[in-house]
Amino acid sequence: MCSMTRSVCICLVLACSSSARAEIGRGAANGGSSDVGPEAGLVWASASQSFLFLSWEEVLVTSGRAGVYKTFDGGDSWVRRMRGFVDLVTGVEPYALGLCQAPSAPEIAYAVTIQDGIARTADFGETWEPITRTNNPQLEDCAVDPGDPSMVYALVGIPDPLRPGVLFKSVDSGRSFSTVGNGLPDERTAFPFSVVVAPTNAERLYVSIQGGPLTLYVSSDGGLNFDPLPNAPAGSFRIYPHPIADGTLLVSALDGVFLSTDGGASFARVGAGLPAASTFALAIDTSDPSVIYSTARQYGLYRSVDGALTFERLDGLGERDLLGLGVTTVAVSPPSANRASAIYAGTSLGPFRSDDGGQTFVPIHGGYRGAQVHDLAIDAAGRLLIATINSVGVFRSIKLGTYESIGDTLPRDTATFVLAVAASPDNPEVYLVAGQAPEPSSQLAALFRTTDGGRTWSRATISGEVGLSSVTRIAFAPSDARRVYVVGSSAGLLRSDDGGQVFDRLSTLPLGSVAVHPVDPDIIYLGSPNTGLGLNKSIDGGRTLQRVFASGDFTALAIDPQHPQTIYAGSRMTNLIIRSLDGGQTFSAVIAGLDGDRVLGLGIDRLQPMRLFAWMHAGGLFRSENGADSWIAVDADEARRRSTVQAGTSALVVAADDPARVYFGNGSVLQFVNQ
């Protein structure tokens, strides 16, 4: 049974469903890779759409870099649905940033990606058609004509003068696109965010732009030309046209919710009763458009029954349900002949559903492995630790595929943005995490330490301020748990001599990886993350650094625990793995048999140190039985497809108690069982 003293109850919130356990078991039995990540994580939303409905019980969502998920039973169980959703050249699944649905043919939906273009499904996610690249494939949002499912718009997220175009339009179901959007700003400082088509007028489109003095634009000719709406609220983000009242729309902006009844010519502030939280997401109940739901992050979910003029908080989501970022997305399912609409809400813990208008909610997390992973570690008891962002911080395995949250008592800002985790080599209750510093210094990093397995955390002292960066790693010295190193592309090199309570900053050199000698805690190897500075070595605990490999970016390091003169390093930018047999004096490439274009992770079997694993982008998972003299592919299918890593950092660890198990991930966690 789960401990009810935890803020997140294992059995109620994060335990595997029976179908998920069966799926994990199949993966373990056949030696392949299976998804064993926590059943948590955001429902990732494009600007205005989150949950797509074929019925109240058949729902499609994207979790971001963990992929697209679907339920057939109202969320009681979820299955991952990415068949065909791959780059045909690399075989890698793109990062599905957002979805949009054809109102007149709801089985048709489109998915925008952050750098690959747009994909289409005609069977509600069962299969996906080949991805179409727009001139600028870095997309942010999409919208479908209300009456023509073959007419779709794709909005760029980051304008690029070398690849012109902010808005693209297709009239052939996304197979080809033309550039439209004349009048939309295309400077690099302007960031398009949302595009919608008015349900009452297919010729009218709205686009929101961040980063400029004018934030809302309108087109009256099907997206060909746009004019700014000078009276739109500052910082307009999401746009919600009324489903039946032509010219009426709601806009969620930086400082509240606004209503226009004249097509955007003028706006009035509405939303009385909403808390002072930014960028609300709204959902209009199409069966009664006067009923509108609004998210308010950690403050919960609100409802209006007067067309957004006033809102009242719904108590169906409790304090424990609002950990992390709280409620970030909301949607209303279509009613059926024998069932009223259901309310779906997305939180850091995963999706919830209400069948009584939001008065009560049930967690519907089974099989929803949407956590965004930044780091992995194995503690002294052999348990897997997972550092996540946009969730509830740190998860610890209880058994295969079942986790408890141990970051509940971290400050909220830190718990929602944990970059790295490490465990003491000799105490199973001592961990360190690095993450976002609490407000008001949220642009800085902070370190927190627990000595009771995550029940309580105390903030470490750092000499000076440390910048926040996604490339951050922590390492305890295997031979001395008092010695701890932290590296980061903004942090440089930090060292502690008291088990992580106090840190001194020894270097400001941008660093992305660290490996500590198994016997001598003063000997460390350090990799450059993205500056091409190669590898450094220190023999005095980081006080002085010596360049041992002249160039390259290395964020994957491993030392042979039985032969510590043998060091391995994997390149973040190329497929290069190098090896030194003499403590870093000389290096040689060891890539025979490898496939792929960059190294995502390296792991070494501590019981059989000649056995290594390498996770390769566009290649898959590889194993060497001879100290990297040669490599063989052990999973070129799922491990290859899941090597997206277009955001965040990737990680790989080998289980200490069962070296046949390898864990790796970036979006969720995959487990490979070595045969």
C-alpha cells in the first residue's frame, strides 16, 4: 500500500494501471525497450487547443516531448499513439508541440512540431501521415477551417529571415503549404503564439504575437492579409472566438481576460473573481456558451455562467492535485444523447476528469507517461530517481514502473523545474537536486539536499550567484560521499566537502558533464556542453583544470570502476565516442558499429565494466562487450524513435542491482532489458 503521508499517493496517483503493467511486462520479457516513466506530466497544449474529442470517452492529447496519447475510455487508461509520426530520414519522432482538430470532421487532426513541420491523422491518432515541412518548420500552433477539413493553417513560433514566412496555408490536407499572412510581423523579436479561425466566419482569422507593441492581428480574407488590432490588450496570448456569436471573442492576456463584441475593434476587461495569475487558458462549453472554464495554475479551476463576466472557483481539484504548475489546460467534451459533457483538466500530475460540471474530479493518469525527464540516477538502495520539469520534481521507483513523488516539499518553483539529481553512494536517503531558485530569483539555480529520502529538503549554500541552465549535472565521489561536484553551462564548477551542504565555485568555465574517479575524489573529468572546449581533467579536486582533449562538446562521460585509467566520453554534437586508456593523456575514437549522429548518453556496467551502453540520436541503443572496441545495436527501433531530444537534456543509467536493465530518456523513461 502507498504511504498516505506523501503529498502524492503512489497507489492513487502514480501507480501502474493493469494494462500499463502488462505492457511493461511484455517489454521486459522480450528484451526490448518499454516505457516505464511516471504516470504524470502535463497535457501539452497548442495555443488554444489541448484535449481533442471524438466523443466524451475517445480523447487525443499531446504530452510534448513524451509524445501523443489517446484514451478510449474517458481517460481511465491511456495508450501512446505515434505510429507513422516519424521523420522519414532519421526515423526519429518529432516533438509534437500542439494539436488542432477539424470541426467538421473531428476524426481529422493535425500536429505541429517544434522544428520538423506538421503531420496529419485521418483516424484520430491511430496512424499519422508523413510530415510536411513548411518553409520555416519551427511551428507553434495550427488551426483548421470550420467547414473544410482539408484547409489548415500553420503558425511559425520563431521567425527566421533565412526561411521567410510566419503563417502557412494548405488547401490539400496539409500535403503542401503556401506562405500567407501578409502584414504579420516577421522580426526575430516577434514571437507568434496563436492562430484561430472564427467558427462563424471561415474568412476571419486571428493571430497573437508576443514581443512587439501590437499583439493581436485579424484577417478578413482567409489569412492572406492581416491588420493589427490596436486596442487589443497588451500581451495577448490565447484567442477564443464565440462558437455562435459572430464578432465576439475572448482573449487571455498577461494581466487578465478581455472580451470583444465587435470583432476586436474594442475590448473590455472581464473575468471578475479570477486570481492575479497570468495567461489563463479558457474552455467554452459549446452546448451552453455562457458557461466558460478558466485555468489559474496553482489557484485551481474557475467557472463562469455569465459568458466570462464573473468567475467562481471550483473546489473539485484539491491542494494535492495542484502540485507543481497546478491546472494548466481545460476542455469540455461534446455531449452525447445519453451523457452530459465532461470537463477535462491537465495538471503537472497528468489529466483529471469531472462528470458533474467541475464540482468533483477523478485522476485519470493510468498509462499517461507524459513526464519530461531531465536526469536519471540510481540511489544506494538501487532505486531509480527521475528529475523532471513541469511536473512535481523528483520521482523515486518503488517497483518496476511504479513511483512516488519525493519532491513535494521542495519550493514550488524548484519542484516544477528540476534539472539534475544525484544520490549519495552510501546512504539511500541522501539526495541532491539542482533546479530553479525560488522567487524572486527564478533566473538563478538552486541546490537542495535531503537526508530523509525526500520528506524534507534544505537549501544548500553556494558562494556567489549561479545562473540557471538546462545543462546541469551533479556527481557524488564514489569513494567519499562528502565530496560532491556540480557542473552547468552557466554554473561552471561547484564543489562541496560536506556532502552537499555548502558549495564553493571553483570555475566559471561552461561545463556540461562530470565524472569522478572511483577511488580518488580529487580526480575528475569535465566535459564542455556547447562551447567546443573539449575535455578537462583535475587532479586537485577542481581547483586547477588541465585540457586533455582540445575540442568538442561532451555531455556523456563514464569511468571504468575497476580500471579507472579508462575514460569514455560521448559528443553532444556528433556521433563521436572517444576513449582513453591512460587517464586522459591520449584519446582515440571508438565508434566501430555505431549508427546515429550524436551521443545522448553513456552508461557502464559496474559488475562487468567492459560492457557499455550508448544511446544515439537517430541510431538507437548500442552495447559494447569489449570496452568500446566495437558496438552492436540492441534496440534500433523504439530507442531510435524516442531519441528526439529537441528540448531539455537526455540521460542514461545502468541499474546497480540488475545491470541487465538500462534506463534512458528525455520525454518519459524507457527501460531496456539486456539479453
